[in-house]
Amino acid sequence: MKKIFTLITMTLISLTAMANDYTDKLTVTVNGVSSEQMATITVEKEENGLYTFSLKNFCLESKDDDGNATRIGVGNIVLSDREGTTADGVTTITFDGNITIAEGDDPEIGFWMGPMIGEVPIAMEARFNDEQLYCEIHIDLMATLEQMVEVTFGTEPEKAGVVKTYTDQLVVTVNGVSSEQEATINLKQASDGLYTFSLKNFCLESKDDDGNVSRIGVGNIVLPNLQGTAADGVNTIKFDGNITIAEGDDPNVAFWMGPMIGEVPIVMEARFNDEKLYCEIHIDLMATLEQMVEVTFGTDFNLGVELKKAETIAPAAFYTLGGQRISTPQRGQVVIERKSNGQTVKRVANK
């Protein structure tokens, strides 16, 4: 008898719909004017494998000059029986049709205009995994209120893939002054072969005369969908464009200036194999902070070849991190020094 009850319980659990609640920032744009609010979206997988998408108690918000918010109740946007497609651990559901927006149940809202409007055209696409959901909703109210409402929610979920982690020295040069720190770079390759390059919790560091380190948080540099090329066992990926540097999550850093700066031009090239990675990142902050930030990570693959060639030329020499020989390094420049005994060391030139 006990086994029968156990089987019944397990069967009921397996038939129960699975729901995920996602709470994140909702950006609402009405006729080109945007505002932000926090919201919760629920995605429920039914017994038949189809999904129900619910954005409940949806409101339009506006603020006056004193920052006071006015909320206009729209209602519950519920899209049922959505087919899901999954790739790289991310599920996508879509909707394109007419619905009646039902009345919400937030007691602070005295009136919900959704039922009054009647059927409205809605187009929605959502991408999600267990942790994150991103969606776009287009609500066409032109026929009733002469308004086009565009809604975006959350951040793109990360695709599953093969992740490689590289830890090495990171040399950061700001307007010609260099410092060195240890850092980790992650490379994720999705099933489509494209790479995502991540340098997270990137900081600018400086030391005072007593050796005390000050850290200024920049944020997470994430460059997705990069095409790789392979030659002689080394892969190369490149990026040249504008990004917004996202906020980091290092609890020891109180402030991240990346989101505040907005979009910045970044040029990146990385070369890597299974054992090591070398990259150069150029971050142009001249328009915002009057700073040009040059970042190098690891040791270049060509450096050993260049140094071996140099042995027949001179008993001692200096090289850039890119393997180019220089006659006289500049003060504060990070160089590779080939000593007369054949050893090579990386150091900061002090004269």
C-alpha cells in the first residue's frame, strides 16, 4: 500500500506544471518616450509541453519634475499555449496575434484600462533558461489610444557551450602609465562555433609610494558572437565596435563606472589554444574620461620565435609584449628583457 501511495505522489508531481518567476528591469517606451520599472514575468510549462507567458499588473508609468511617479493600470498580459524551441540551453517562445488584456489585481491601482480597450495586436518574443529571461513585447494601441508601446525585459540568457578559463597577468596602460594585475578571461564556444569573450570585474589599479593598491571598478567586458579562425594550432577572434561595459559582481568593489559611461569603442584581438591565451584590448574613453586604456593579457605566441631569432643578433635586448625588438624602453613601459645569460623576464622599465 505504501508503494502505491508513493507512485501516486510521484505521478502527481510529474504532471504538475513547472513555473519560473523572473524579476528584472522592465523598460517601457510609449511613442518614443521611455521609462523603467521593476516587474515579474512568469513562464509556466504545462503538462502538454506548451508554455504560458504572464506579465501581470502591467502599468504605464510617468514621473513629474519632482520625481513623483504616476501609474496607469493596463492589466495582465497572458499568452497561452506557446510552442518552445530550445538551442544551446536557451528556450525561445513567440506570439503574434490579438488578445484582450485582462484586469490586474494590484490593490494600489484603482482602474485597469485593458478590458476596456478590447482586443489589441501584440507581438512577443522571449528567450530564457532557468536563471534569466529576456523578452520584447510590441503592443499596438494606435487604433484605440494612438499609442505604440514597446516593452523590453531583462537580459539575454547565456547560451550553453564549452567554456575555457585562462588566468594570467593583465597589464593595463592608461595614458602611457602601466600597472600589472592577475586576471581571468573566459571563452565560451557555442554549438554554432561562435565565441563569447568575457573579462569580468575589470578594474583600474594604482599603487602609492607605500605599495598600497587602489582599485577603480570598470565592469564586465563581454563580447559575444565572435567568429574564430584557426592557423598552426592557434585560434584568433576579433572585435571592433561599441559596447556598454556592464556592472561587475566583485563584492570588494563598491562602484562600477562602466554602466555610467555608456557605449564605448573597443577593439580586441585574442589568440589562443587549449593551454594559453594572449589578447590586446583597446578601450577608448577619450570622449568621456579623456583616457585611452590599453590592455594586454598573457604572452603572445610569436614571442618565443622572435627571441630565438634575436639570439644571433645581440647578447641582450628588449622586446615589447608583442615580440617586437626596441632599442630603449620608455619609463613605465612593460617589456620583455632578454638577459646576457639567455634568460627572459617581463618587467616594467624604470628608466
